[in-house]
Amino acid sequence: MRLLFVVGRAQETETVFSLADEMARDSGRIVFLFTGDGCRHAADPELVGTLRFAEGIYVLEEDCRSRGLQGRLVEGVEATDYDGWVDLLEACDRVVSWA
């Protein structure tokens, strides 16, 4: 099962990331999409390094741009637009929204 985790704000704890890791260990295929203030995670090399289990890590380009994060994304994080977000929704079996 492919799961899309949409993280819409900066997280003060690692709960969502730990949950995703556990689900990946149970044969889940995990994809992250950072939106809103959650985009800040895509510029954190330490955090992104802990998400190596994920099939993909994406950031909503418009939100990234509005927070001045362009050019600061960790290598391997892909920027996407709203059409790309829809593509991710269609490609995943379930969505976990963590606002």
C-alpha cells in the first residue's frame, strides 16, 4: 500500500515521522509532501536524512517560494506544483494529513 503523508506545519515532535517509519516497516510505501510551514522540514538535512525509508519527498513549490526556501532544499527533495500534488494523490492508496 502506498501512503501519502501531507505535512502542513512545522512539527515540534517526531511523531508523524516515527509513525511513517513504522508503517514503512510494515510494508507500507511512504511518500511525503510538505506544504505550508511544513516546507521548512525540506530544508533540514538532518530530518530529511531520517526519511530515507520514503519513496519520495516533495515540497509544494508555491509554499516553498513564499517562505524563501528556494535554493535551500535538501538534495533529493523535489518541488511540485498543485497538479503534481493531484498526481501524488492519485498515485497513493491512502492519505495521512498531518496539519
